[in-house]
Amino acid sequence: MQEAIVEAKSKVFAENGLARWVAVTGPATAAVATASRIGWTFMSGRAILCDDGVVLDCLLDPPIVIAQAVKRALRRSRRLGNIAFLLPQLVPAAVDIFVARERVESLV
């Protein structure tokens, strides 16, 4: 699975880091492109980093946990998209979030 995800990532992501749906040719590339669409990243063949910072393990977490996490991510994405559409001045021109490295390391 690890090899399939690595190959899928190389196929799906363009130079600008955005997913290319035209490159989707099988289940691994579809999973990588779909995960990217909701802000998730495959860290390995079994670990997924969610948009809210939670790491899901496909071998340890039951499918219902992953399905619920997908629904929450979609809800967040749609809600933020609607807010950005109605109030575009709230969307920063550049990423304005900074997390201290020490804080991240303390969470791990």
C-alpha cells in the first residue's frame, strides 16, 4: 500500500501542488486526490493527516471513524467556502497562521 500511495502522489500532484483529476487512474490515485480535496494528506500507506491535525491510522481506526472524519471535514470545508464567498475580505492574501515548532513537537 505504501508503494501505491507514493506512486499515486507523484501522479496526482502537479508542480504547483494542486491535485490533477486527469491523472486519476485507479483506487490509490483516487484516494490521494479525494483526500487532497478535503485538505487531508496521506503520510504513508496507512496514516492520513486530517485538515484539523488529527492523524488517522487505516489499520487501527474502524471505517466508521474515518467516514465520520470525512463528513466533518466536508462540513468545515463547505462552511468556510460559503463564508469566503459571502465575505471575501476575510480571506487573507497569504497564509497567516503560524504554529511554533515547540508546540507541534509537544503535541506529538
